[in-house]
Amino acid sequence: MTSVDLRDGESGEHLLTRFRQAVQRDGILREIKQRRHFIPKSERRRIAMAKAARRRRRAKRPVV
């Protein structure tokens, strides 16, 4: 569970900003979005392999 403590002299707005950053860094929202729909392990593996192949193709592409 992500939590942030109020610092001395810190406004509520800045506290909320730090909390949002912590949630983003922990990847909580990304995980919630992924869990909305069940994806079988084989499908997740296929998607991960396709993403890796795209990354490899982009890395090989000559920079002009």
C-alpha cells in the first residue's frame, strides 16, 4: 500500500502531488487496468514476445 507522510509546512496540494507520483512509480494503476479483464498466460506471453520483437526492430533501424 502506497502512503506519503505530511512534511512540515507542506500544503495538501503538494502532498497529493507526491502521492500521485508514488502511485505512478509503483505501477498500481497499470496493474488495476491489466486486471480488469482476464488474459490467459499464453496470451500475455504472446503479447510480450510481440512487444520485444518491435523493440528489437526499432533498435536495428538505422538512425538518419
